[in-house]
Amino acid sequence: MKRILVLFLAVMMLFAAGCSSKPSESAKEPTQKGSEEPIEVSWFFMSNTPYTGDEEIFKTIQKYTNIKIKPISVARADVTQKLNTVLASGSLPDLITLSRDNADRYGPQGAFLDLTPYMEAGKLDNYKAMLEKYPPAMDLTRSPNGKYYGFPRIYDVPYRADEVMLGRTDIFAKNNLSTKFETFDDLYNTLVQLKKLYPDSYPYFVRWGTPHLIGNQAYFRGTSTSFYLEPDQQKYLFGPESQAYKDTLVYLNKLYSEGLLNPNFATITDEEWNELLATNKGFVTFDYPQVGDEIIQQMGSKIPQGFEFTAMLQPAYNDKRVGTGVLSGYLGSYKVISNQTKYKDELVNFLNWMYSPQGIDAMQFGIEGESYQKNTDGSVKFLKDFQTPATPNGTIKNAGLNNQDLFTVVNQAAINTFELNGAAMKKSVQFLEENKGFGKPVFDAKFSDTNEKKEYTDLKTAIDTYVEEASVNVIIGKKSIDTWDSEVIPQVKKLGSDRALELINKAYDETFKK
């Protein structure tokens, strides 16, 4: 009898120990327990560089949270197709990084975990505090059914530079060319000069397809390729109806016809774009300012001596210069938790931790005391040989730190460390600040009515597809701009542009003018 009792007590103690190895459901952030076996979860996200799970970022996550990540990293060119396949299959990874629209679409259908009960129970305190810090993030994160499914990316900074006009400023300096364009004619004349100096070049070159080519040219004329919020009126307009949009197409047609624009603008890959830049065959573009530092890391010995790729001052249109876009607060790139995962509570705790001071720093810098240390002035010193814009020769080239598809929050220390410490980024930001080249963050409307959102999305998709094709025809000279108002705009009206404007303006009023 005594033996049975002893055996029974031993079994109960083992059972209790096994149960205690799981993180508490009420825990507000993960705790480090080195003696426990980590849980293993899969994470689908976009990355042109494949991840194995052995990178510094995943070691950091496991150190702080006892969660081992099995990464499913997909190249930019393939991510849309593969994500759609994953979502349609019904067999989801534990974690997914995706767009707000996908979260709003598939969350209410039951694909993703509803975070609302966790928020109401106080288990998402870091997450909630960060959303409330940047209104209207709370409203924008809420799905049309009134529930929360996604963890948005937050830029916890006054502003972070988005896309700017960039150029081979070393080439400009060498040939006494100005990097400050008062008008688009000034830009055109400069491109002509560059073509004469480098006959086998296409001085103006962009990547990421036709929308990126037209979109930036249109933006800096104060318009858009589609429906856009006009900041002064606080109202949505349809860009292709404007004179500014037609002027954009005429301008791009001129560049195309004179060999000033790379003719492969619709299909050029990142690798081809890098090659043109590094071999003096492309000089002016719109892109992220930190790319000036990244290109040096990526191209290595191919980079010519004295290479510099930094910001220039975008032209004014009709005597008005539009400030370059900036990010601050909310961005609609989400992380969601699959409803199929065995680790719902653990992943809620994990993602909530990512909004905490410790989690923010961990996702940016790694393990404190092992990967980095903070100096008394708040700056960061890395203790490992990471490759960053400030240390382009670092031997650890793919640490995963400061990866926007992995982190949830970027703070000022991260901006200072990864962006403003890079020589090109630092010079670009300083140049734009000195020339008052920055704009203000803009937040788009959020639909609360699912049917109206679908109606708007369907209308917009059909209209945007048609307008893009018609625009390309003008750019390559297949159609004259003279037919725009008589052929294109009437067809756009038939496709429902007026109804789409009605819907998006209603959504904007409901979001921001309650």
C-alpha cells in the first residue's frame, strides 16, 4: 500500500511539473525558462533572402520567449501567389505576415484568431497601449465586424522617410549638375545631359513595375494613379481625371520616346535595377533613401569608386512642391495568428511582448548583453559583427534584425542605428530636412461595412487595371493623350468611378469624422 501511495505521489508531481512548463494564460509577456523545451511554430513572411531559422533574430526570440520559429520566407515576386495558395488551402502556418486587407477579409471568415477577448481581458496591454498612442490606429486596426485580428506595424517615431527622389549624386557632382529641381523641365534637361554623357544609359529608371513608375511621378504633381485623399480638402478624388495625371503621362512618354526612361519599366527585377545603378546605366529614380547604403552591401566589388546614391529635391509642379512621404505611427502591415495553431495563448503573449520595450529592442538589436549594449546616451553598440548600413563589411550578413516583416515596432534608437548611421541615409535625410522636403503622414479610410468594402474593392480593381493599361499605351506612344478625355474617362465612368468615390468618401467620414 505504501509503495502504491509513493508511486501515485510521484506520478502526480511529474504531471504537475509537465503542466507548469506551459506559459501561463494570464501572462502578459513571455518569460525565459531555459530548462523547458521550446514550442515550435511556423511563420510565413516575405523575404528576398531565404531564412533558415538559425539567424540572430530567431535565436533572440527563443531566448526571450522560449518559442522556436520555423520560417517560411517567400520572395517578393512570389509572395502574393503563395500567400493566396496558403489561404485557399485551409492549412495555415501558425503566424503570417500579410496586408490589412487580407486580415480584414479572412479574419472574420474564421482563418485568424480573434484578439478581442484577449484585449478585453487585459492580456494585450502593450499592444493596446501602442495603438492608443497613435490615433487613429485603434480604429484602423479594427476589422469591419468590429473585432481585432491583426498586429499592425507601428513606427514609434515622429517620422521616418519613405520614398524619395534619389540619384547618383557622385555623377551629378562630377559633371556639375544640380540635385535641386525647381520644375519637371529642369529634371528633363538634366536627364538629357546625362544621356549625352552616358549614351548607353537610361538615366531615369525605376523598379517594382508600372504603378511605381507612374505613381511617384503623379504623387509629386499632387495627384495619383487611382483614388486618393486630397489633404487640403480632406476628401477623396480620382487622380486620372486630373490635368496633373495627364501631364504625368505626357512627361513619361517624352522620356520613353527619347531613350531617357528604361523601356523595361514594367518588368525590371531588383537584380537588374541594381546592375544598372552600379554600372552607370541608371542615375535617377524614386526609392527608399536607405537603399543607397544597401546597394553597397549587395553589389560589393561591382560598385564603382566614389559611388554615392542619395536624395535629391523633387521638382515642384505649378509652383507647389509636394513633400516626400513619411511614416509615423500606424502602418497596415499585419501579423496574424492562425486559428488552427495549438499555441494560441503563447502566440498572443509573444506578439504582445513584441510591443513592449524589451520586445521592441529585441526585434531590432537582438539579445542585450550578448548581441548589443546601450550606451549612456541611448545609442546602441553591437557586440557582434553584424552587417548594417553603418558597418557594411560586417561578417554576419543576414541577422534578421530590423526586418519589417518580422518586427512590430520600430523606435528612434532603431532608426538611428540602422538608417541614420548609414552614410547615404544620413546624408539624404539631412539634405531633405535642410530643403524642407518632407511631408506629413497620411492615413487612408477604413471601411466598416463589409459589403461596401467589397463593392469598392471590386470597382477599384477593374478601374485601376483599365487605367494602368491605358496609361502604358500613352507612355509607349501607342495612344495619344488627346484621346484620354474622350475615350478613357468615359470608360472609367462606366466602370463605376463615381460610385467608388461615393463609397470611399463615406468610409473616410465614418473613420475620421465621427
